[in-house]
Amino acid sequence: MDLSTACPWGRTNLTITADGSVLPCLYSRDLCLGNIFEQSLIVLYHSSVLEGVRNGSLLAEPCRSCLYREFCGGCRARTYYLTEDWFAADPWCPLVRGLTEEQVRVFPSNLPKEKVGGY
Ligand code: SF4
């Protein structure tokens, strides 16, 4: 499995702040997994929240069953700030916005801008 294209949130990235708080990423300051001075990093890495995002079980559809989940997973921080739900489908995803996989394959040409986040 190549994780290089997936959102690194809790996969290949954790953020540790000066007070020892462990976050899934720099932009997820509202989701503290624990404190490095109280728990081991490996325990926090295998927390139910991070495992549930990595294996998709906590994610809402269509992300949970998405063909691209292991290589994408959506941006959890952006999703939270747009929906107040860490595990919702990423609102900026073209699939979530209603495009078909066939349309996404030709990305970014000929796609309606409102469906691809305005780009
Ligand atoms: S639905 Fe979109 S955001 Fe969610 S995993 Fe699939 S491609 Fe990524």
C-alpha cells in the first residue's frame, strides 16, 4: 500500500505540541489524542480514532467504501472545520460533490468548477 498520496492525518504524521499534546496533524488542534508525557506514542498511534480513520470504519460514506480511500481518505481537518464532524465525507471531494468516478478520471479538464472546489 502506497500511503504517499493519502492525507497524512494520523497515518504518516502526528503533531506534538510544546506541552506534549499529540494531534493527528498540525491543523487538528481540536482533537487531542493524549499527551506524550503520559502515554507512549505507539499507544496513541494505535488509538481507536486513528485506527478507525485508517481502516475506514469511522468514516461516513462515500469515503468509507471509496475505491480511493487508502490513497486519499479526504482531509480530516478541512472536513471538521466545514462540517464539525471529523469523520464526515470531505465536502471538497468531487465524488462527494456528485461527480462520477468516470468524470473524476478526466480531472481536471471539463469539470464544472462548483464540483471541484472552485479550481
Ligand atoms: S470519497 Fe473522495 S474524499 Fe472520500 S476517500 Fe474517496 S476520493 Fe477521498
